[in-house]
Amino acid sequence: MPFCPQCNVTYKETISICLDCQVDLVPQAPQTEVSEYGDWYAIESVPNELAGNILRSVLEDDAIPVYVRCHEVPYYGGVKGNAGKSEWGDILVPTNLVPRARECLKTYFDSLKEG
Ligand SMILES: [Zn+2]
């Protein structure tokens, strides 16, 4: 369904302009594709790709969609760098699932301590 890029309201297929903002609606992006981070929340920073993959699988096991945002810039000044950040990247989850994701990660980290 088309939605308004300004106010994020979703409209029926027959509507092409937002009634509130008077801007053209855009087709809704597939849920797995992240075109902007407005609806995603960086719940955790990870130091490397391995940690990112682990946390992603932990969350996905709980049916929480995950997007791993990598800070790394492949050819930053000719050298593989990370855009001046000490973390490798962020774990992003949809804002409406943040409480559930926090609980899920807490359970995971607690299990690490015990084990
Ligand atoms: Zn609008």
C-alpha cells in the first residue's frame, strides 16, 4: 500500500497524494528492506560482524526482524576503516518491537553469565 514519506500514513491503492501533506505517496517498501531508519531503533552496538550475526540470530529466533547497520566504510581513504566509530555497527529492530527485543537480549546475556 502507498504511504506518505512525510507523515508515514498508509493509504489505499486508489489514493496517490497525502491528504494531510499534499505530497506524492510512495509505494510501501518491503519489510526486509530498510530505506531509512525512522521506524528502526538501534538497540545495541556491536564491536564486530560476528557479534552482530550472533545477536541477529538471537533476535530472529524470537521472530523479531533485525537489521544490522554496519558503520564500516569499505574504502575509507584507501584503507578499510570504520568512519571514526569504535563500534563495528548497530543492531536495529522495529521501534514497536524494542521492548520485546530488549527482553530477548537480556535473556540471552543472562544465559551467557550463567553458562
Ligand atoms: Zn502525509
